[in-house]
Amino acid sequence: MPARTRPRLDEDEERVTRAQRLLIGLGAALVATPFDTTTHDRLRHFLADDAPQVLESLEVLRRRPEAELRTRIAELAGHNLLPTGGAA
């Protein structure tokens, strides 16, 4: 059986996903070592240089209609989701 290829994230999905992972990591680092200057520098860099583009990408994703989002999630997850409201 051939290996199934996973769908790729589009540019906006990739940007938001990368930022989310970075921010979760930075948040954990701030909890673990709240006064680490390297963590603070990385957070400042993100906020100054990357956050505006990430926020634009997030807005693009939020504007997608629900049906499109459900289809896209199903593509990425590899299965169909239940319709709105629960079991079919």
C-alpha cells in the first residue's frame, strides 16, 4: 500500500502554527525561568518583527467560512468531522 501524503499547510496556516508553537514554548520558558533575558529577547523579537504578519494571517483564517474551515480541518486530520450540532 502506498504511503499517504499529508496535505501541506498554506502560508497563513503555517505562519500561525509556527507562532503558536513558539509562543507556547516562550510561555513555558517564562514560567520556568521568569527572569531569563534570552527568553525575554526572543519574545520581544517576535512581538516587534513577527507578530504583525501573524495577526494578519490569523485574520485571514478567521474570515474563512465555517464550511471551508471544516473541510480544511478534515483534509489536515485525514477524516471527516461531524456536522454542526453533533451526531448525524
